[in-house]
Amino acid sequence: MSDRVTCTITNGVADVRLNRPDKMNAVDGAMFAALEATGEALKTTPGVRAVVLSGEGRAFCAGLDFGSFQAMAAGTLGGRSLDGAGAGPARLSAGGLTNLGQHVAWVWHELAVPVIAAVHGVALGAGLQIALGADMRLVAPDARLAVLEIRWGLVPDMSGTVLLDRLVRPDVAKELAMTGRMVSGEEAVDIGLATRVAADPRAEALALAAEIAGKSPEAIRGVKHLVDHAASATVAEQLAEERATIGPLIGSPNQLEAISAYFDKRSPRFAD
């Protein structure tokens, strides 16, 4: 990790912050590398039960740093290929699914634990796609969000088309991506782009993450897995996945602890 992204873990909640406030957290090569490294590290960090993703300063993320356009033209940022066609090392992620540009958004989707994006100020282009990688998005009512790539003659290519299609209707996705128009936090909720409006997105996201972290971690991971699995599964496949997921939970120590704590009227003590 670098100073471009900070990460502190408290009581099972990883507080991840884009940390380039003087540039409204615009994404440059160092930010790409730091986001990827942070997300990958959290996959194997013991005790993490939820993640909050936010931006320092007055914005979540203003998109791609203008200074990075030259690097984009050369096909690389931070010494890594963005489009999978360049000569940089490790053109695709370890799973062979994404390139670096896609992975900084998709890695949050890959985490087994829930990720909550707290959006204030702007989330534009690359910034919005990173937020789309989260499981939930709490947005300030006056936040401004845009699929801005069309302004620069580009398409959303940081896994945005996959993630956008899961949240809004196809006609809405096309309108947003073809016009680049700004939507407010309130409209983002109305069209399905965000989960709910929050006066203080980070504070409310941290509170929500703390609540989730207090539930059975196996059950929380199971919920995320099943909801994500349903996006590409047939009915038969999804029902089979439900059976496979619930089986190990029934009678497990954490499931028995959930029951005991409820009837004992105390806070549960779950094991990771």
C-alpha cells in the first residue's frame, strides 16, 4: 500500500480511504496500484467482517487524473497494463478475469465480506466505477455522480458495464453512459444507482458496517455469495447453491451462538 490509500481496521471493520484530497482523490498510477493492493490484502486479512470505502477531503473520487491520460495513451499506468494489450507485467489479475483498470473496482466485488461505499462530493468516471464495485452505496443528497467516460471519447471500462447493468435498467445505463450527465445522490437512489441517501455517508456507512460486523460472519458471507451468485445462475443452480450454503451453517458454533445470544438477551460473541 502507499499513502494514496489508507486502511485501518477496528472491531472487524476495515476503514479504507482514498487519500489524495488535494486532487479530489483523482486516480493516478499510484492510486491504481494502492487500490489493488489494499483490496487484495483485505481478502486474506484475519478478522475483517466488513469494509467501508470512502474518500478524504471534499470528494469521493473525481475520476481519472488528467496527468494519467498520457500514460493511458501509452497503454500503461503505474507500470501495469490497463487494457490487457500492453507490454506491462501481469496484464491480467491472478484470476485471469480483469486487467488492472478493471480490478480496482472489481476487487471489492470479489471480497467475501460486504463493502459499503460512502459517497460525498463527486464520484465521476473511474470514481463511480470504483463505488459500483461495493455491495452498497450510501450517498450524500447533494453528491454528484456520472458515467463520465463519454466526455473523453471513451466507454466505462473498469468493470462498470457489468456492475451498472446489475443496478439499473439497460435503457438507464445507456442514457447515463451515452450522455455523461450528472445525477444527484437523491436521483441515484431513485434509479437504483445508490442504496440510500445519508446526511453523513461515512459516519452512517461505518455504523452500518459495525452492525453487520456484529452478525455471524459465516452467514454474512453466505448472503453476499448467494445474492451475487443469483445474477448469473439459473433457478435450479441458485436453489442448489442455497442448499450448499445453508448446510454448513445449520448447527455450526456461530449459528448456535446467534440463538443463545438472542434468548439470553446479550450481544453475540462470534468466531471468525
